[in-house]
Amino acid sequence: MNQNIDLNEVTTPLMVRDAIIKCFNEAHCADAGVEGDKQLNENYCRSIVEKAFKDVGGDFNKPTRVAIIGVLDKLAEFAKNFRDKSMIEKHYNGMIKMVKRMK
């Protein structure tokens, strides 16, 4: 999880959505095989998160707590194919802490 996120601050749904993209990029996409083009990598990860919102019936641009939790569950399931369970749990739990601090 991104070390620049202050888990003690109240967060908005958009802040959490953006943190999910950043976290997913750091935890998953950094090793997706598109090294050398950070923007391409970030766009790829963003598209995965956007699809997850669509798949759970959420609105990427107006995320709700329910949609965000659904997206986190979907991304955790997706990541099981590529990442260690402990890494997935660490990132998932960090994002859930942010969700709990949402306004």
C-alpha cells in the first residue's frame, strides 16, 4: 500500500478510488510486463479498476462505499492468479481501513 496515504485522515470516496488505482498499480501492475512506460502501466491498471467498478454495478466517477468494497473484493480475486495471498491481504486490509474513514 502507498506509504503516502495517511490512514488517520477522513477520506472521500474519490480519494479511496484513486488510492485503489495507485495501490493496485504498485502491488500488481508494476510487474505486468510493460516496464519502461509508467504511463502505459498506470493506464492499464486504471482500466482494470474501471472494469471492476462496472462489473460490480458501481460508478467509477461517483463511487459508493458498497461499490468500493465490491471492487476491492473483485481485485483481490483477480490478484490471486498473480500474487501471494499475504500480499493481497495486506493491500486489501489497508484499503478497507481507508473505506472505514470515508465521509
